[in-house]
Amino acid sequence: MEFIGISIDVLLITSTLALAAFGLAIVYGLIGVINMGHGAMLTLGAYLTWYFISLNIPFFLCIIFSGIGVALVGIALEHFIIRKFYDRPFDTLLLTWAFFLITTEVIKIIFGTDFKNIEAPIAGAFEVFGVNIPAYRFLVCLFTIFLITISNIIFLKTDLGIKIRALIQNKEVAGLMGLDINLTYKAVFGFGSFMAGIAGGLIAPMLSIDPYMGNIYLVRSFFVVIVGGVGHLLSGTVIGSFLIGGTETLFAIFSDQVVSQASVFLLAIVLLRLRPNGIMNKKDV
Amino acid sequence: MEVRVKKNKKNKSIVNKKISRRDAIKSIGYLAIGALASPALIRSAHAANPIKVGVISPLSGAWTVYGKAHIAGFELAVDEINAKGGVLGRKMELVIGDSKTEPRIVVEQANRLIRNEKVDFLAGTFSSAERNAAGPVVKALDKVLLYPTFYEGQEKEYYPGVCNKNIFMFGPEPTQQVWPHMEYMMNKFGKKFFMIGSDYAWPRVTNMVTKRKLKELGGSVVGEVYIPFGTPQYESVLRDIRNAKPDIIFHSLTGSDTVNFRQQFAAAGMKEDFALWTVDDEEVVTTGLGPKVSGNDYVSFDYFMSIKHPNNAKFLKNFRKKFGQDALMNTVGVAMYNAAHMAALAIEKAGKLDTASLRENLKGISFNDAPQGPVTMRKDDNQIIVPSYLMQVNPSWTNVGNMFNEVQSFQKVVPLAARCSLPL
Amino acid sequence: MFKYKKFNFIFIFVFLTFIPMIFKGYIVFILPQYILFGVLAMSLAFIWGNAGILSFGQASFFAIGGYTFGLLIKFFPEINHFFLGSLIVIFLGFVVAVITSYFLFSAGVKATYFVLATLALSILTEQLAVTKSTLTGGWNGLFVDRINIKVGDFTLLDLSGDVKFFYLILFISLITYLILNYLENNKIGKVLRGIRENENRMLAMGYKTSFYKTVAFGVSGSVAALAGALYAAHASFISPSIAGVLFSTEVVVWVAIGGRYSLLGAFAGGIIVSFLSSYLSTITPQYWQLFLGIIFIVTIIFFKDGLAGIFKKRYERNNIK
């Protein structure tokens, strides 16, 4: 019974973390942008969702609109700034951090600093093997699985996906073969931002909405992507989330919260060392 | 510095001084120093000799949420005081410092306000950490600090953040906020407490003090968990709670963590099974939670917007007139309001303004128009004596006006003596 | 290249020396703290500018220094805090930095991943400071008594006054600058810059690059720790937020604006930007972070070499006849 309870907790935490990290996995994993503004994108998604809900738009549509909103912001960021710095990862790091500073301030100015909240569209919980599962959380979990699977299919099976992967493998050759590099980068960055926006909106009912909420997931998302393996969209994100989120839960059973959180970061550093290119990559690429 | 002589079209010599790096650095330096000094210069050009109060508030950073009510209370009081002609014929004036929710910035701001802006006394800081950061400063520079927030009480080891003769506490400590209501809660729900709080001194000491009374009343602690700041997921804690089967969840989480926890607690359907008593979630947080998540939970403080004291009706009217119908006020903002008025009263009583006489006259002073009912500053340990209210959140609240229903209240709760060498 | 390159630093330090003589009060109190931020910035510029190693963990060394110093004063009142304490702090900063970086560099962890590891280090240090609250005071912070510099029983320097402490900190900053400058201009600096340009080539030439990177990070850690110790002694108070990610990122902002390739630029950047943040936040508490973010973006895009780069270009232009 206890085991089932723990397993379900781990499942829920893993899926939430995977959802939050997915946008970063796309942007960092595929086109190498160290997006320190990822947390701000999650926050922006949450606020946009709150805003659309206040206009009485159905929850599901709000999520989509928020995703689009954040995607537009992301594309603008890419077009005006990031585009010139793809070969300078440290500079993209700093620029995206500046994006975080500015976005957070703009959110504070537009929406104010009070706590905001969104009610979960599905209330209540249901019992499975004697364990209580919040209905909404479970739905988000299913949605995350669906989302990651679809994205993976797009990247692995479709034309577009093959083009993108070609681009990452070898930019020059891909360009020579007629691929519009700029457009592809823009599309990927936009898609990653879209995912971050959606994630922010979906997570919002579970958390307090304040200008800094997304940053809780920032460092964790980075570790998920690195530990899981840069470039492995599905398996990397899932395994990374499981290792980071799952171990935190498991550690928490045996010790207190602070120790478990600290241990996870320590574990991440150790894993970084053992597998510098992530769990999924066996050799140096 | 190079001086070049050019010949322009009309063959006249133009002396063209190029700016060297040295000059550039120097001019930036002068600009910077001038800028640092300018607020003092500008202010001294203004009207006759006001009483300057340095207010340190979290206007940016993680606890921006609390900054507004914090400062609003003080501003309202100052308006009222000035409308009546000020203190000793002088107007009161606020000089604001943003603490950015960072204790190290509080050190900076406290020094700046006292040394640069030459304020007469300080008010504010929000968290215990911020107050502790200001402690050495007000001790070394000998200025009074009026501290508004509900806190963990004074223990000698945290001197000079507490037990500091210059720091006056206008918010309740656990023996005032928690003890009076324990018997009621235990009689109603049961004797087993599960304690969950953020991982820092206020929740830990509050729990320690609560446990003392709990033992006296025959209760027990079936779980005690401390959560680091910025924890998004509470699955494991929720499971621990279910396994421990408590009667009451005693809650002292702060910031966004409290909202995260209570949202997930409600989503897991646990509200039906356990009573929740929070000593942190006032109007600002409860507004962020919404009625479904917060409904039927218990909260205890010295002040709520919903309390039905005649003083409060008058206070809220003035407050809303100045800040709008939807503005939020809470225990901390009201403590700032009381602090301003009580300081004014103390200065009037002393007939003059300096740190020693302010200190002497604040001790023992009463303020009968406090929104929650009359309050008194205790002589020996600089601790305010306030009412204590236990409220239950209305499950269908729509605004701060109908958010809380009173369960019980005590007009005057005398706290335990501070654990310092008294008198201060 | 420059006529006065060797002696630029004199201008800045002389300028700072005159401040307590002209001004009194708040500036003399607060400037040493900004100067120490400048030293912290130098610790980052040393590894970032030379070796290309970006670190988001400088705050953790700063905090390690501060807390260690404060705890030594608290629990060991008998020892000579200034000399012995400083040595302990420098040593501890070095050791922690070396252990962390060796652990990662020896496995060939890429620079971009290293950044994230340093981020984790900041978080870890902050958590540690919070959780060991019986030792550190947790979020309530640690009070640090003002000490005097003693040799045996003889008081060399009484630090209770602001002015003396100011000059002491200025002096220590000068020494630190000279040491780092020396290292930069000598073998280790050249090797680090070689590593920044092309690590594989350096490896091929026979240099153990991970050794050099580790030592450099160790030096950086010890400088940051010393700055932290002096800061704690000066501010009389230290709390966990000084270890965290937000402060670490501020250090990066200082160095980016001041100039990552210049120790002096970073030093000035640390002082100027922290002063600017403080000043902006008093005139516009709501919008100052917005302005800072914009300045930051503009600097990264247009002024990659920071303020130091701007001065360098102007000076070069002036000198071309």
C-alpha cells in the first residue's frame, strides 16, 4: 500500500517536472540555447492563463492562448536578440537572464504583486488502491505523456523533425541542402517557448501565482535536461525528471526536506561528472 | 590630457580637448558622489524641519506581495497625524528604503537612512531576518526601530536582533497568537498536532513554544516537518500527514510555499479529513488561495479586516478612502499604523524628540484607537499587548469584507516575559 | 599598447583613497562593502576573462568566507581572528573550490555544464546555511562582532571606526588586485588564455588543462572567500541569501558590465553597479530592476567588453596619431 502511494507520488512529480522542463529540453537540447529565462516563460504562461480565465474563456483554450502568447514573446526574443548569439552560449545565457529580469518586472508592473490563483478545472480526487489521487494532477500527468509522445513522433518520424535533427547534426550541410536555417531555429525556439507557456498554465492551478513562481523549476529543469541527456527529447526528459524528481521524493521519505533537496543537487553534480553528456549518451559526442 | 589644435575651414584654430580615461573616470566619480548626496540636499531645501521616519519595506524581491500593506498602514497613520497638525508642531515625513527582501540590503538601507537621510527613527523591516540585520545598526547608531511583524518572540541568543532596548515589537508572539486558542481547537478537534512550517527560526521557535502549551494540555505532536523555501511539490508531506492521522494541521509556512501546500492539500481532498490552523496566512495570502482552498480553515492573529470592533470600522473607512475599495490590510500593516501613532504619542508626551526620550516614553504607552481594540506597549520588554482573534475562513467568501468569521477572541492577551535580561 | 597600462590601477585606488578625506558619514560606511563586491567581481573575472570559465557560484564562496569568519569569532574568541581567521578562510575557499572543480574538470565536463554545476553549488550552500540553523542562525542570520587587529595582546589596528576599516579594506583590495594581476601576466594567465582559445591545442602541447583550470578556480574561490569574510566583519551581519543564486547572478552582471577581460573593469563594475542598484532602488523602488535588466542587455549586445572595453577603445583612438 505504502509502495503504491510512493509510486504514484513519484509518477506525479516526474510528470510535472517533465512538463516544466520540456520547453527547456527543446530549446537547450535541440538548439543549444541556455535559456535562463525559462522560469520567466513558465511564469508568463501562468499569468496569461490567469488573465484569459478572468475573461471567462474555457480553461483548455486559455492554456492554448497562453502557449501562443509566450511563443510570440519567445520568437520576438529570438528574432531581435538571441539570433545573433547562437555560437556564443555564455552570452545567450546572460541575455536570457536579462530577459528573466525584465519579464519579471514587466509582469509585476502589469499584473501587480498580489498572489493570484486559478482554480483547478476539475476538482476533487479519486481513489486507486486506497491511495488518493487529485484528479487534476492526474489529468496533467496524462497530458504530459501525450504531449511528449506527440512531440517525439514529430521529431523522429515527420519531415520537419528530420530537417531539424539534420540541422543540429550539421548546420552547414543542412543549409547547403536547402534548409532555411534561420526559420528552423526560430520555429524550434518558438515551439519551446510555446511548451513553456503551456506548462506554466497547466501547473498554475497547483501553485501560487506570483512573479517568481517559474524560477522554482528553472534549475531543476536544467538538471533534468543535462542529466537526461541533451538531445534526447523523450527518453532524456523522462529519465532526467525521474532521477531528479523521483529521488527527491524518495530521499524525503528517509530524511527531511532540506537534506533531500540538497542531495538531489549533489546527485546531479555527481551524475554530471560520471556522464558528462547525460545518462542517455554513452560516449562523448 | 592632450590638447590638439585643429584648423577648421575658416582657418581658425579650434582647441580640441580630448577627454582622456582619467578625466572620464573622474567625472563619473563626481557624478556618482553628487548623486549619492543629492537626496539629502534636495530634502533639506524643503519645508520647515519635519520629523523624518525611515521606513524599510519589501517593495521588490520575493516578498513584494507583503510590501504594499506594510507601508500603507504607516502612510495612513502619518496622514492622520499630519492632518491634526503633526507632532510638536512638526509634520511627519516618510523616507522609504526598499529592503528587496534581502537582509544584507537592510543593513545598507538602515545605514543610509540614519547616516545619509538623518532620520529620527526607523520603522518596518518585515521578516525576522531583516529585523535581525537592522539590529546591530540601530544599536551602534542608537536609533529606535518600530518592528511590526508577528514573530517568534525574544530569546537572548538572537541579540541584538531582539532583546534590544531600541527595538519595539508591535506584532504578537506565539504566546499571544497561539496559546489562547489551543484549548478551543483541541476540545473541538482532538489532541494530535501535525506541524508543518517553513524552514527558519519563526516556525521552529513558534512550534517549540506551542509544544510547551500542548504538553500542558495533554496533547501530542504526531509529525513535525520543515520545508525549505521554493518547494513546489508536497506529495511526500501529504502522505506523511495521512499516515500520521493528526487531528489538527498546525501550519506556519510562508510566502509562495504556503499557497503551494494549501492548494495541493485541498486538491488531494484532505480538507474533509483534517482541520487546518494557520498562523501565517492573513488577508494577502488567503486572497491568493481562493475560497475553495481556504474555506473553513482556522487563522489566528491580533487583527483581521473582518473583525467587528468599532475602531476597525472607522479605520477601514479611512483606509479605503485613501487606498481604494479593494485594498488589502493585514496584521502587519495595522501594526505599522499603531506604531506610527504610538510613536507620535510618545514624542508628544516627551515634549522633545531624541532616541532616549522616545524609548522611555514608548514604554508603557497605550493607543486606544488601534483598529483591533486598545493596545499597550509593555514596559519591561518592548512587547506590545494586543487582542487575539481566532477566525474561520468563510467557505464562500467573495472579498476581504466577508473572508473571516470570528470564532473567539480575547481583548487583551499578556505574553510571557521575553527571554532576555530584563528590563531592557 | 597603452602607455599607462601598468599604472591604470593607481588612478582608481588613489581616487578611492581620497573619498574619506572629502566625505563623511554614509559613503565612508557603505563604500568598503561595495569595494569588497569589487573584489568578488575580480575573483570571477580572473577565471571568466582568462580561462573562459563562467561561474554562477561565486556567492557560495563569499558566504563560506563570511560564515567561517563569523563562526570563528563566535566560537573561538581566543584566537587571532584577523590573521589566523583570514588564512583559514582563504584556505577553506581554496579547498572547496578545488574539490568541486577538480571533481568536474577531471572528467572533462564542458564549460557550459560547469556553469550549471556552480549554480547548484550556490543553491547547496544556501540550503546548508539555512538548515544548520543552530550553527548559522538559519534565515535569521549570523551576527559578527567587530574585531580589532591584534598581534598577541597588542592592538595593531582598532576597527571599530569606519575610516580605519575603509583603508584596511582598500589596502587588502589593492594587494589582491596586484596578486591577481601578476598571475594574469605570468605563466598561469597565459596558459589559461590558451585554454580559453583552444583547449585541445593546449592539451596537445602537453599542458594538463584540468590542473590549470582547477588551480585557477581555487584562487578564485579563495579571493571570493576572503572578500566574504571581510564583508561579514564590516556589516556585522550575514545571512543565507548572500550564498544564493540571486546574489551569484548579480556578480555575473557586475563583471559583464564592468568588463570580463579586465580585473580593473570587473572591480569598478562591482562597485559601480552595486552602487547604481542601490541608488536606482531608492528613486524608483518599483522599476529599478527593469532599468538594470535593460542596461545589462545593452551591455552584452553592444559592449561585450564592458566599461573597461569602452575606455580601452577611447584611449586607443586618442592615441592614434
